[in-house]
Amino acid sequence: MKDFASRVYGLTKRVPRGKVTTYGEIARAMRTKGCRAVGNALHKNPTPVIVPCHRVVKSDGSIGGFALGKRKKIKLLEKERVKIRNGRIINFENKLFKFKR
């Protein structure tokens, strides 16, 4: 069985370019309530190019943390045509990627 972080990374890799998901959505897909544990695993992501953790945001559409800093996270998201204003995803509901259950 895969460890927790590996499962988080596997789900995060499924989020397509131009979409975002939330820490809570990943936790739900894993059938856990460990949103913070998801965030901690992503903070330690050893391969941010392969596991696009910049696509994971807070459930209210705000950016959340990023190991390389919020500015870098915003830049990466904007490069994927995710628009952000005042630290929040514009049109969040349409950008949200949910995992099939």
C-alpha cells in the first residue's frame, strides 16, 4: 500500500493545467479529513515539476501556501490561464477540479 504522501502526489498529478483543486478535495478523495496533512505532504513535494502542487488552493478559492512562495504560485497559475485577483481565484467554481468518487 502506498504511503500518504505518495497518494497525495498521485491525486495532485491528475489535476489538469488551467484547473485547481483544494486540500479538502484531495483529502475527500483519499477518504480522510486530513486537509492539513495533505498541505504538509505537498509542502515537502520533492518533484514540483512532476507533481503540480501549485494547482492546490484553499476551499474558499484563496491561494494558500507554497514552498517557493505565494508570488511563484500565482505566476505558475497565471501561466496556466488561471486568473487571480486579491489572492483569490477568479471564477473559482469553474476552475475547480473535483475527483470522481
